[in-house]
Amino acid sequence: MSEGQERSPQERNPFEITRHEVLYEGRVFTVIRDEVRHESGYEAVREVVVHDGGAVVVAVDADDRVLLVRQFRYPLATHILELPAGKLSPDEDPLDCAQRELREETGVTARRWETLTAMLSTPGFCTEELFIYLALELEDGEQALEEGEESIEVQRLPLHEAIALCANGSIRDGKTVTGLFLAALRLGLISHVP
């Protein structure tokens, strides 16, 4: 396997699970604790957050402005600026989720969709995979916020300004930083990452 190459899902796992325990089952994720033995003989404990994943949307209008949402994130006890995104339902197609979340959070729909990437948010302890899409040819509509999302504010920023906010640390959300840079590369707005 070359440097940077991902392992295939069929690759043999060098760990044998000797004990498996579900510590917590919640609405958003499950936490498991596995006692494992590596093929070399050492034993360890692995705690894993099992998450269904999510979809993320980089919606860019005809004037190269990106739609961002400002919302309060309870774990951080503050508002952050991020891309529209949402949790996948079990067996949900990621593109369907992305289209739904864009419409609900911003009221916007898009006629053109492109896959940017799928990223692992924190693979050291979490199974969450995020599917990031570029949405183009936007049409404005009405927000359809879910209960608890009433405080979401939609902001349109020139994509180059949003990139600058990532570079200066004002936007620190990983999926947002990744999505914004990949969209700017795809659209030819940046030719390399400094």
C-alpha cells in the first residue's frame, strides 16, 4: 500500500474482539467499548462512537457567494459559522440528505450537484463519514427549519472571504474548512493551497 492510500473495507482487521459492550445508545450516536487483542499479542481497549454520518453542502451562487449558517452549538456553548449539513438517517442516500438540509436550513434548492469528497471527521474514535457536495445554479425559497433550529441565520459571503475566515481561524469547523477549500479548488477560484 502506498503512502496516503486508504485501506479497502475488505482488508483484514489485525484486531480480535475479546469483549464487546454497548455503553450508551442515544438518538445521535452509540458508544461501544471493545477489549481487543492485536495479532502481535498486545491487548487494548478501544472506545468507539458509532455515528450514521452526514451530508454537507457548499452552495455557491452565480456571484461566487457561498451560503453559510450561523447557529448555536451546545457542546461549544457558542455560535459558529458553518456550511449547511445534517445527519444521515439509516440507509439514507447522502445526496438526498444534502438536498434536504440545504432546503430546510437555507430555503435554497440547486439544479446542479457535484460530489466534492467523503471525509472521516475523527477516525481515531468515531465512525462518522461526511459526504460533501457542491451545489450550483441556486434558487431561493423558504426555510423549513426543524424544531430547535429556529435561531439559524443564513449568511452569504464571497467564497474568497469565507476562505480567508478559515485561514485566520474565524471558521474552525472541519467540514466547513474542507468543503470551502475543495469548492474553491473545483471552481478554479484558487489554484493551490498556501
